[in-house]
Amino acid sequence: MMQQPAAEKEATEETKTKARILVSDAMSKEGLAPLLGQDHIECIQQNVKDVEDQDTYDALLVRSGTTVTPEIMDQMSNLKIIARAGVGVDNIDVDAATKRGIVVINAPDGNTISTAEHTFAMIMSLARNIPQADASIQNGEWNRKAFQGVELRGKTLGVVGFGRIGSEIAKRARGFDLSLLVYDPFLTEERAGKLGVEIGTLDEVLEKSDIITVHTPLTKDTKGMLNRDNLGKTKPGVLLINCARGGIIDEEALYEYLENGHIGGAALDVFEEEPAQNNKLVGLNQVITTPHIAASTKEAQLNVAEQVSDEVLQFLNGTPALNSINLPTMSKEKFERLQPYYELSKKMGYILSQSMKTPVQDIDVHYSGEVTELETSVLTRSLVAGFLQSRIDAPVNDVNASVIAKERGITYGEKHHTNALGYSNLMQATVHGENRYFTIYGTYVKEYGPRIVRINDFNVDFYPTGHLIYIQHADRPGVIGKMGQLLGEHDVNIATMQVGRREEGGDAIMMLAVDKEAGEEVVKHLTSIEEIKQADKIEV
């Protein structure tokens, strides 16, 4: 056998000790700067489909151009981390990565400033008719009277959704002498005071604002948040801006109010369907549009690339990933033991968030029984992430949940106990608000999976998944019949029902699992039943 030359052997062994990073989409050298020039890292830019030695790479960096499938992960058998240079991770199969022990990270705040600045550019353009005036001059006209605008000074800016971008909007608004009225159901009075904004209900923001900008995530709850019913409550001539997500504003309703003159103008960077080439809003003179470019600046694109490059470097150097979308990396054995409790903790977070719709100040998590033998800090972060997921305008994950909770003025902690109330394992979570609290208890049973076994002081037993309706009511004969009849009238079929009460004739609860999501109208009608005090739909 021919002996390998010493120089080649030395080079090969050196390569083996280096961490190999594959950059599958176009990124500038400036964005990759944290990784380049590192003695212990080899960084290669090439489309993953064209790479032959895929099983030799430790990290994969992508933008939106590469779809990271389970097949690619299987081929890249040595992969430890996938980094998305951007906010969305739609092009990465996160569940598949989690099952393979691969950490997925993104850059959740890299485009915050870019989007905030674009929002203000849209506000100014709308207030002063800048695009329309420019088009007029381009057509050889000089019509000053046609483009009279309005000043921002002294006006009220309504901000719907007050996360990172909303907060940056507030900073800039003060420089224009705008008053800030904010709707965010999870914003506490304490945090609002620190940021110098006034809290209002959604109706108050719509009724009192001269200009309204939306900055919420697009979820089932926020889709169509501004619609035909409530847009009519706005001031005549109001200006409306959406640089968040298409679908938050009902486009049909917006078109009607623009056509009849009630809404003075709209500035849209996002649409329900993109590209928006056949959207009838685009043809209206009082509407200005951009092709989903709020995050498209040189600085933002550089920021997201630098952010994930730096985080990949730190991760490969042994530091936990700050912006991990999934579980922190751990051994397969630990992951398999932890996974059922992890799923339970996330579901408990979802339920707590949707059952406690007022601002929250702290979250207490208690563990007892077998679960205390595991890494419960991971479970606590999972629960907090699940709780925050529907409340903010940026991706939440198990690691950055603590940072986001702190930004929101929410503290959390965990304790271990010996008393598991007769269960082999028990997780208890309580959220405290300004005037109330909410507690749920969960356990994992190998034969039956995750179970919720108690809500506040009421004993229940249900599987936390699918479409749920949580009802608080008086324990009187006929309540269940009235509730069932009403749901039947709305074609909502009950799959299972759990009823809990403290004493005969006192307070009681029902947890219903239904075959399809109950609409807001159904929930509203439920509370019209005399004995029902509150009804909340919960999606798990």
C-alpha cells in the first residue's frame, strides 16, 4: 500500500480537527466576517445540492433560497446547527432537525430598525402625498393644490402590537411630537410607563388615533384583526399603515372604507397574497405600496448574516445558542427521556397564555416526582416560550424566551417539591397578573401521554391538544344542556367534556374538546347564557 506523504497526512488531520461550515445561499464576506479567518473553522460557499461530501459539515447557513429538508439533514449526518440569516424559518423542517438533535437558529431582531424606519417612511409618504406628487411631476404636471398634506405634530399615532418594532416606532414618534396610544393585550402599565406610552383597548386606539400602524404577528387571533366591523370606528380621514404581515387588515373591508372616503389613505408593504400584482388596492390613488421590502436594507441583510455567523461561531466554540428555535443540543438518551415532558410543558404554556389574556407579571413553575430527575430548566424555558409565542411580534424559542420575558417585564422561576399529589410526576404552573392568577397542573402517563389534571382548584383530566373551549360557570341544572344546544346550532361537535366543581351549586368549570375551531361569535354567544361567566377558545 502506498504510504501517504507526510505533508498530505498532516493537512488531512488538520482538516479533520476543523469545524466545517457550508454557506448554501449568497452572503457577503462582511456578513460572514465572524467565521472567516478562524484557524479552527473552514467556511465554504456552495449550494448544498452541489456538494458531494455533505456528511463532513458541522454547520449549514442559509437564507430563503435553500429548503432544508429531512433528506438533506440525513445526508449531512454530522450536522450540528442550521442557521437562517433572517427571521422566518419556513424553509427549514424544524421538527426534523429537533429529532436529529440539530439546533436551528435565526436572527429575530436583525431587521427591527429597518422595519421601523420603513414604517416611518410610509407614514411620511402618506401624510405628504409624496409618491403621488412625484408621479404627477414625472407626467409633466405642476399641481401644488392637489397634494396638500397634513403635519404629524400634535397627532395621535396608534400602534397595534408593541414588541421590538413597536417600541422602536415609539422612540421615533416622540421626535415628531406625536402622542402614542398603544394596543397590546399583554403590555403592563409598568412597562408602558417606562416607555412613555398610553395603553388603550383596540377600540380606543381605532377611535382616537389619526394614524394607525400595525406590528403584530399573523396568527389565528390576529388574522382580520382590523375588519369591516371595527374599521368603521376610526376617525374620518384616518391613515392606516401595515408593514407587519398581510392579512392582519381585512383587505376587502379596507377597500370599501377607502372607496367611500372614510379612511383617508393606506400605506401597505405586505398583502394577503403576494406578489400583489392583481390586488385592487394597488390601483387606488390614496394607497401607496411597496413590495414587502421593510426589512430589505443593506444594513439589515448584513446584520442578520453577521448575527447568525457570530452565533454559529460561539456555538461551535461550546457556547449555548441564544436564538435557538428548538431544544438546546443534548444527548439522544437525555432528549428521549425529556421529550414527553417537553411537549407537556409547551402545551401548558399555550393553555396558560390563552386562558390568562390580561398582562402577566410573573410565572411560577413547580416540579415534583420523577420529572425532578431531569433538566427541568429546559422544561421551564419551553413553558415560557409557549406562553409568549402568541403574545409578541417576533419568533420565540426556548433560549431567547428568558430575554423576551425580561423585555416584557415578566419574571419566572422554578422549584422542586417532594409531594406529587399521588402522581408519579407533576408539573404545576401559575401565572400572576395585575389583578388575578391562573394555575394548571400537568402530568405525563406513559400509556396515555400528557394530561392536564387540575385547573386552579378544580380537578379535571384531559389530553391537551386540538380545539378546546374553557368555560367558567355556575353549577346549576341545565347549563350543560344549554351549552350543548348552542354549540349544536353553530355546527360545533363536542368530542370530549370534562366538568369540575368545588361544591354543589357553586362555581364550576368545563373543558370541551371540539372537532373544529369555535369562532369568536360562538364564544361570544356562550357568554350570553346566564350561568356562564366566561368562555375562552384555546388552540393547542
